[in-house]
Amino acid sequence: MISTDIAIIGAGPVGLFAIFEAGLLKMRCHLIDYLPQVGGQLSEIYPKKPIYDIPGFPSVLAQELIDNLMEQAKPFHPGFTLGERIEGLEKRGEADFVLTTNMGTVIEAKVIVIAGGLGCFEPRKPAVAGLEHFENGRGVNYMILDPEKYRGQKMVIAGGGDSALDWTIFLADMVEELTLIHRSESFRGAPDSVNKVMELAASGKINLLLNSNLNAVSGEGKLETVEVIHNKTMETTTIETDHLIPLFGLSPKLGPIENWGLNISKSAIEVNTDDYSTNIPGIYAIGDINTYTNKLKLILCGFHEAALMSHSAYQYMNPGIKYTMKYTTVNGISEF
């Protein structure tokens, strides 16, 4: 059996930052993730995607951010159980929880923190006939793992959120020809990213098709053309392309967490914004997996939630005891 102060379900960026915040308060963390490596969506889906909204970093690659978070967490010696999924939760006594994974690993903790991002997820696929024939390396992908794969080639990106906008900006100077398709005239992404995409379109660096939807795909053995239909005029346009990247988000599934007695709304866990606690004392939820009024699904918001959660968890574990954080420096290295 593994014993720890805090068991964190999810080893994405928010879960990793929670190690640091908890460590400052002398609480040890053990993280469990179904993926075989840390990093969550950032490492699994878009490790080389640039991220623009991390304070102090005008731009940072997703995997670089994960590497930095791991380095920041290192002084607090976290434990990890990777490649295993939490199946069971049991509360023993007043303050102890016991988690069991699908591989039989047992973790005992005083506090549970659910930082599972979107939970178990899969990409949302557009309803285009025959799309599956061009998956698995034949031209259609739902994530970009290696941007260099697309250098000098023709690409169509479909979507109107931050991922579609960010990848359009990043790849505009790398690919031979890039077309961005969006079903509306307005985007769901950050206004600054929208402005940059509009500037790229105005300068002729990308083709921008608004009020348009994917209608058909075709090719002999691999993707060759994408047909787009204008949703007002119903006119169709055929685009020659090597790659189609539909970026319509992910479909979340909470899995066994749904059966733990937590208050859940639309596949997300309801929390108290004072400290991101759930309706079960000793269980917290931080990051994209929680929901509350005016929730923003941003990494930096998850970092804020991790900080408040850690202070509340300390008080939960040590009722009536005030905490202090002391920093010392030995040979230029900070210790906690």
C-alpha cells in the first residue's frame, strides 16, 4: 500500500503545480494518471503546441511547460502511479481515503484532489461521410504531435477555438498552403489570436473560409481533396490538401468518478470557490474537471485553484494548527 498526504488524480499541468503548492506546506503528494507519462493533454495531444497565456512566458511549448513544472516539483519528492486508472474510492474513519486502481494498486491518503482535466476524453469528429477512411496516417488527424510533419505541405484546419487559432498562427509560415475553415463569422478563442489570424488572412498568408462547414473528403488511398460548403449560400468549394485537422474539442467522460457521490453538472464536478472543495469533505477538484459560476478553462486558472486548495487541505488535515512557510538558500539553491 502507498501512503501519502494528498493523492492527486491526474498528472496534467494543474496536478503537477499542486505538488509545488502542497510541498510549500510540507504535504507530500502522490499522483495517479491513466496515461503512461505525466503531462495530461499537453504531452499526449499537443506537446509542441505553443501556449501564450502563462504568466512570464510570452510563448512556451506545451511539453516545455510540463518539463518546467516537473523541475519545480522535484524538491518535494512526489510519487507517481502511471498507466493505471482509479476504479474505487473508500473512506475509512474520519480522515483517511483509500483509492484502488484497475491494476490493484492501493493508495491511502488523507486528502483526495481530482485534477483529471477533462477526464477520459476522445476528439469530437465532424459528421463527414468517409472521414474514417483517411485516418491513421492517411491525411486526417485530430491532434498535432509533430509540426515538422507538415512543413512544406498543404493543410486544412477546421475549428474556431483556441487550438485552431493557435495552430493556424504557428503553422502559417511553415506549410505551403493553409486554409482555416470555421462555421461562423465569430471565433471562440482569445481576441488577440483572432486578430492575428485575421491579419494573416488579409496578408494572403492563409485562406480563411467563414460561415463554412466540412462537407466531403476524397482521395485514392490518402486524402487529396476537402469539399467545403458555405452555410448561407450553399455553394461548395473544393480544396486540394495533404492534411485535414478538425479541431472541435474533446468529448469528456468522468468514468468511475461519476459513482463517488460527488455533485456533478454536465460532466464536471461542482465545487465551492472558497477552496475548490467538493460536497464530500476532504475531496477537492481543480482544473478543467470542476465547474462553478464564471468558470474559465485556462491552465492559469487551474494554478490559482491549486494554490487555494492546498491551503484548505492543510487546514483540513491539521485543524486548529497555523502553518508557516520557510525558505532557505544553500549554495544558491532554494530549499523549502
